[in-house]
Amino acid sequence: MIPTIPRSRSFRVLYGGYVLLFFLYLALPLTVVAVFAFNDSQFPSLPWEGFTWNWFFGEDRPQIGVFHERGILRSVGTSAFVAACVAVLSVSVGTTNAFLFNRYEFRGKGALYVLMLLPLVIPGIVLGISILVFSSTLANGIWNAAEVDIQALRPGLLLVILGQFSFITTIATLVITARLQKFDRTLEEAALNLGATRLTAVRTITIPFLMPAMIGAVVVAFLMSFENFNTTLMLVGSDAPLTIAMFDRLKEGSTPLLNAVSLLLMLGSSILALVVILFQRR
Amino acid sequence: MTPDLECVDLVKRFGDTTAVDDVSFSVPPGSFFSILGPSGCGKTTIMRMIAGFLDPTSGDIRIKGGTVLDTPPNKRPVNMVFQHLALFPMMTIADNIGYGLRRQGMAKAQIARKVDEALDRIGLPGIGARKVDELSGGQKQRVAIARCMVLEPDVLLLDEPLGALDLKLREHMKIELKALQAAFDTTFVYITHDQSEALVMSDQIAVMNAGRFEQVGTGQDLYYRPATPFVAGFIGEANRWTGRIDRVEGSSLEMRTDTGLAMRATAAHALSKGDTAEIFVRPESVHIAANAEALAQFENRMQGRVTSLLFNGAASRVLVEDDAGETLEVTLPQTGEFASLKRGDKVHIGWGAAQAMCFAGAA
Amino acid sequence: MRAEARIGFILLLTPLLLWLGLLIVIPHIDMLIISLRERISFGVYEPSLTQYEKALTEPLYLRTFWRTAVMSVLATAITLLIAFPVSYYIAKMARGRLQQVLFMLCLIPFYVSELVRTFGWMILLRETGLISNLLQWAGLADQPVEMLYNDAAMMVGLVYTSMLFMVVPLVTTLESLDDSVVEAGYDLGGNGLSVLREIIIPHAMPGIVSGCIVVFMLSLGNYLTPTMLGGKDSLWFTEMIYNQFIVRSNWELGAAFGFMLLVLSSVIVWGMLRLTGRTLQETMG
């Protein structure tokens, strides 16, 4: 079953057809979402009422476009803010974790490594509720003790950021550790030998070496945060990130406005994804 | 004159194993000093202790007379060319060479000037803007040396830097390294397991085995006057026989081999009758002739049969089986006289007692 | 040097411990504690096993629990079956550029939010949707067909959503299989099936295991797909957690549900690792 082993023509046609079908299956929902963003109708479904840009640039109801819809724009801003915080936090902690696991031998290292992997196998909803439960236990405790209400511990952006950070950090750690393992430690020794202090050696040699992985991790973390739904759903307060805002609208019934948002999301993610791939290729 | 580098009673233990066992040596200024030994003999450990990446268990390391034990690696006046060079792949050549100068806080313009000078001296002017992976193996080698030399270290350590090169380039770099050392007029301490690298380049060579120095001397000393059986076996090649001493007259003696041959040799150190001993004879010291008369001047003579021809150009040899059934390696003279030698031919061989070195046996 | 290393170690250890302690370990312990209590009156709680008793005796809860587990296993199996031939094609049949392009095409849909993907399936499958119209146009149906809100639609969505997490590990392990090993299999008299069974699948096992674990986890923890594509009868366990927490504000029962889901996923992941003799580090790291 490799090209060097001859196969009957019908087998090859069948196999090729199957693969083609698979990619159609992959492409179909996304294509449909994209196409109906341009339907001049109140519904993202047939019949096709003609082409329009209104769902992007329309200024008046009922066909108000993405760029004039306050609610959507605000939620995009919220998502971007959350994603930026999560990306910076998780890549910072991911980097320190990578150094810890790569450079130090200590008791309980194996157990700690497994614990570090766990957030990947905990369902996102459970992660969300456990943080929700704990933060309100904390908030209630503080209220009972000092009669101070810490708003930050109630559902809201801080909890959303912490919730997403709690599992995206694992991914950042894995990405950066993988790169650090490929680092040749003698480069750092060479830097020491040439007069650098330990910290300078890390700053001038190791960090530049890790940079592609760190940038890759920032983009991946940003995308994962931007698209996260499960954990966010449990922790969200009054400021809804984009996925939650879209979910609420979808439940009420959809208009091609959602298609337009989705298409923009697809474009944005694809561009970011391309950036990651280009960086990793270098 | 104070030596540039001095190690005194240096010991390094890792748990139960002693990697470096009471080693002392000193390296005079401006010389090329090699530590030669098989892998695992402890030579890398010595080098890492000098560079400061390992702390000795006991003993002292002095550079220009002052101890450096309390000096961290980044403050020691020694620099190191790493085994795989450890050039920084994310930097240009100029940034690599300027790295140490930037750490000293030197002004940019001055760094640029120094880097250009260094590139001139290694014969690669104008390559400063290139990336590391654009250079050939030999060029990288020179850049790695330049990166250290701009810092004007008291001692330059080289950790088998030619190991990764192919054979032809390695031959070339041996000569070039020696020339660079002369040009920079700096003390080089070079470790290698390749005897030819050590012999060609060094002023002094220390042969190391199992954590100890077996002998320190010039290449000629080691080759012609090995102090221990290990050195005799490690430097160059040798035929060897074990046996018991029959007779001693000053430094010359006679030994009866385990196979029953009587053999005349020169004692490398004091031996007396009845001692077990070992004799080493280099293949190139053995003469080969068609008849016994031609070998009359040699104390040791025997005849045998050619069992194999090992043709290798100038280093061609034959294996000769003597009457006792032992096989000797004999270098074939390149005079053309033996060009027609073939397997099975009867030959006479002989060598002088002065070329046969005798050591006390392992008992 | 020693002291310096010690300070560095502590500086690096602190963020890790803060993260795992405050966001993973303690919250889960707190969740466990909350699930083990009962509300007597406002602000008064008593330790009790009532929540678990409720969860294990109420038929709806129990049925949903097992349904979620079985459907997740099913979704994992279907994903594996669909993904394996495709991964094999990408890893071993396609060459050079085509291989890269196909692999990228697999990745791109998953850089897009799950919400968008689910939305796409809604547009396709609903009564006024594309497929329904297509069937009518082709004369295969004489009135709009509702294909949403049933288990099949939900399964299509679940499989779609987790496809990437099966394809990537499979392609990676299959790529590392040396062509000459397959050739040797044929050379020694094997046929397509025996080579597949004795050479290719054993080699791909690490990829199969990690793919299955991730896909299973994602299906089990999915909320969006069952909610949007599933029908009234296809209640998912995550929906029950959400309902208890957000709709009914019964945190005690919700926490118990959460814990049951966690135990279920741990048991199945552990079982899968046990069965194939692998560790979590190898599979995830």
C-alpha cells in the first residue's frame, strides 16, 4: 500500500475518491458559512436572494453589517483582550516550566510533569466549574471574614482569563519544552566561557533560540483563547467574549451577520495560522 | 618564567569513580600542549575543570601563577574551542566573534574594528555578515578560534575540535592550527584521542590513561623512548612479546618469550633476571631481506613466511609468520626491492636490540 | 554556584506550583468538597452523599451519563475509522507538495472556532438547509427534510470537530514508518491485509492511542455540538452540568456531576493507556 507496490486501477480510483470525499466533508460546512455571508436575505439559507456586502458594511437595520454592529465589535474587543492576556501569561509560565523540567532534577519531578499534563485531559466544562466553585468559595470566605466583596472573584473576565490560562499553559509548556530539548547546552557553556554571566547567556543565546517556539506558542495560545467556548461558558460574567456572544445570538435564530463574523474569524485565524507555520519553517 | 597554566595534584571523583587521579603538569608560555588519551581517560574532565565547568575534588589550578579555583567560568582568563565548536547559530559571524567583547562592555566601533582584525588574521576577511551555516567546516573552525582569540586569553583550550571534520580537511587543519598558534603566540592546550594530531602539532604531549598521566614529553620522546608499556602500545604500532628475563647486562638484556624464542632488547627501566617482561618492536624497525647475511648486523634475526600483504601505499606492511607460529607486522620498504613479494614467500627479518624496548610485565 | 542554582530553581518552581495548585488541584478538591455536602437552609450545609445518591438513582441522570460515555466511544471509533485511511494516504501515498498541501488542508478548519463549524452544519442540515433543498431539487424528497436535532446529526458534528486531533498524530506516526519495511512485508509474501494488520497498525499504535484519547476527551467534554445539533432526546452530560450550575444554581449536584465526568474520563483514559501499555507522558508529551 505504498506507491512502489502496484495496485489495481480500481483500488486507486476508489482510494483517491475516498480521500476526495473526506476533504469535501472537511470543506463543506466552512464553505457554506462563508458563502451565505453574502446572501441578500434575512436568513443564512436558500433561496439565494443575490449578492450583497451589507452583512459586512451595512449601516441600517435590518441589514446591519459587522463593522457597524456595536455588540459584536465590543465582544471582539473583549475576546482580543482576554486572548492577549492568556497568550502572554501562558507563554511566560510555559517558558519557566520548560526551563524547570529541562534543567533541574528534583524529587517528584515525574509526578509534577504528569500533573502538568492533566489540564489537557480534564474536560473544559469541569475545569470551568472547578475554578468557578473555588473562586466563589474564596470570595464568600473573604466576605464572611472581612465583609469585603471582591468582585474580581465573581464570574467575569479575570476568571475567564484564569480558566483559559489553566489549560493553555500546558500546551505552551509542551511546545517550548520540545524546542528547549533540542538546544545544545554547550552553546550556553561557550557563552559563559566567553565572559557572559548565567543570566546573560540565557538572555543572549537560549532565548533567541527559543524565540520561534515562543512566538508559535503565543499565536496558538491566542487562537485557542479566542475560540474557547466550554471553559469560558462557565466563567463568563457580563462582558461576553465573541464566541459566547455569537452563541447567544445563534440560540435566538441566526442572520447572515453571524456568517459574516464567522468568515472574518476564519480569515483572521488562517492568517495567524499561516504566521505560525512560516515561523516554524524558519 | 611562570608557567601560563599549572595543575597541581588535581583530583576529580564522581561518586566512586576517580576520573582524574592526582595529575600535575605545567605549560610554559607560548607553547602547544596536548593531552592525548583514549576516550574516557579523563582528559575532557581536566579541560572542563580548567574552564571552570567542573570543580576539582582536590588540587589546584593556577593561571599565570594565581589560583583560579574561586573564579567562575565567565571570569577565567581561559577560553575554549568546543568539540562541536558551539558557534551561536542565531548570530552572524561578526556577532559570534564580538560576543565576548560585548560582554566586556566594549564600545561598538571598537568591537567592529577588533572583529575585522580577527577575521583578517584567520584569513577570512569580509565574511562578518554571513551566517554560521554558510561556512565550511574549516572556516567554522577558524571562526571558533577567532571568537576566543579576540579576548586575548592567557590559555586557549581546544577540545578535540577536529573530530567532526573529514580526513583530508583534518590533515590540513593540523598544519593550520599550528600556524595560528604561532601567529597568536598564545598557549594552546589541546585534547585529542588522535595521536597524529598530537604528534604533528604539539611542543609537549601528555599521554593519559585511566585518569593518570603516563608520560609527558615531546613527540620524539613518546615515540622513541616510551616510559610505560601503555605509551609504547598507544603511540605508533608495535609487535609485542611477553616472557621472562634470562640475562641482564647494563641496559641491554635477553628475554625468553613464552613461545621459546630468545630475544635481545633494551630495558626502558631497571629489570633483573627472572622478571616477567614485555618487549615492543615497531613494524618500521623490522628489516626484511631475502637472505640471512643481509641482516647480520642485527641482534635479533628470524625467518618466516609471508601470510598476508597489507597494501596501503607508503604505509604498506606484510604479516610474517615466524617458525614459532607467531605473526609479526613488518613495514615494507618503498625501494621497490620487495614489490614482487607474494603470499607464501620465505623471508628473513631482523631488528636491533636498541629498537626493542623492554618493560616489566603485568606479572 | 550552589546558592545561585537553588534560587533559580525556586524562581522557576513557583509559577508552576501557583498555576497547578491554585487553578487545578485546589479547585478540584473544593469541587469535591462541595459535591459532598447538602444544603439544609440558606448558608447552612451538612456533609452528605445525597448528591451522588441522587445522581445514581435518578434514571434521567444515569441514562444521560451512560449515553454520553457510549456515544463518545462511538464517536472516537468512527473518527478513527474515517481518519486512518486519509492519514495513511497523506503520510505514505501522497508525495512532496501534495502531501504538504493535504496536511495543511486538514489543519485549517480547526483554526476556526468550534462555533463556526457547528454553525456550518446547522446551515447544511436544517429544514431550510442546503441538503434538504438539494434532496427536493433532485426529487428524492417532496417536502423539506429536517436533519438536525437527532443523534446522527450530533455524531456528524462530533466526528467533524475532533477529526484534526486524530489525523495529526496518525500522520506523524505513519510518516515515521519506513517504506522499506512495508516493501519487506510484501517481499516476504504478505498481502495488503496482513501487512496492514501486522506491520502498519502496530507501528501506528502510539498515534492511534493518543488520537483516541484526545478525541474521546473532546467528545465527552463537548457542550456546543450536542446542544446545537442534538435533539431534545440527545441530552449530553455537560448540558446537565451547565443546567445545574447556571440554570438551577444547584452547585452541589452540579459539582457531583462534574466529578462523575472527571472520574469517567480518567477511568477510560487510564484503561486505554493500560490496555496499550503506554504512559501519559509518552502519549501527550
